[in-house]
Amino acid sequence: MGIAFFDMDKTLLSVSSGMNYVQYLWRRRRISLREVINVLLISAEYSLGVLDFPRAMARMSRSVRGGNAVAIKALCEQWFVDDLKCHIAPRAVARLREHQQRGDLVYLLSASTQFAVEPVARYLDIPYRSTELEVVNNRLTGGIVGPPCYAEGKRYWGEEIARQHNTPLAACAFYTDSYSDRSFMEAVGRPVAVNPDVRLRRLAQQRGWPIEQFY
């Protein structure tokens, strides 16, 4: 038995959950133009390499400091039903089920927060690890619990999950679209580039890694 790890945004999903969520809030007048601009600015700075992921996540987290975790969870559950579920890629689910039929454990491993990842994981009936926003007394503190599940942090959590299940990394597969996940891709026995970004496509071609299209 091995473990098959799947990234979420633009891998299991055909979209970025973060941008989809902002669009959802905007359409329902739950977010101001100023807040949309702030999110787009942070996203642009991150995409351009001005901000690394921990700092981008910290700025995003500060914007929801003091937020009611139960209310946010309920909102995200409704968002999943209304808008996100339809973006789960059928080919991704088929591949996920193939692994399960072979006896592999399947894990969702995502840099997105627990509020976005949990509904997807529950719908697919698989365990997950995400970037966890800190909640104290039902309030978001603006902090993050443990390493963010991104880049080296994603490798950390993947290795920890494999260790907990006594599974060598050589027996693990990892499906992702992003070059930022290269560290964990290099650690597992079967890295698979899914609808890869430009840099990951180039790296996969250099390394001879499989390249697949889920959507």
C-alpha cells in the first residue's frame, strides 16, 4: 500500500479556490470593493515574487482577524455547495478512486485553509492537511498553526503523514499543478504534473515526470 497525495487548487479543482471564493463573496455583496482590491493586490505581489507565501498568508489572515470561525465555516460550506463543487475535476476523481481501488491511501494536501479544504475533502471522503488558521474561542487570531502547507511546509506535512502511516516516500505519489511544490515532488517515488504551470512543465520534461490533464 502506498499514499497518493493530491493538491487541491488547479489539480483536484479546475480553479483556484481562493479567487473563486472572492468572486462568490463579491457576487453576493459580502465583500467590499476595497477588500477585493486588497486581495488582488496581495495575489499580484505573490505571483510576481514580491511576497512569499507565509507573508502573503499572514496579510490575508490579518484581514480576517477576530472573525467568527463558526460563521466563516458555515459560509464556506454554502459556497462549496453553490459554487465550488462543480469545479471538482472528474478526471481527478477518477484517478483518486483508481488509487483507492489499488489499496492506496489518498490524502488531500493543500496550501489553502481548512475552511476551503474541509468541504472538498469531506465530499470526496478523504483525509486532508491544509494551512490551518488559528482559532481561539471561536475567533480567528490572524495566526497560523504549524508550518503553512506550502512549498517546504507541504513537504514537511507530506513526510509527516507518510511517517505516521509507516509508508516510505518511494511508495508515495503526488499530483500537483504548481512549481512551488517541487520539493515534495522530488521526495516522492511518483511525482505527477497535472495541468502544470510553465515552470513545472519545464521541470517535469527535464526530469521525465508524467504530465497529465485533469481538465
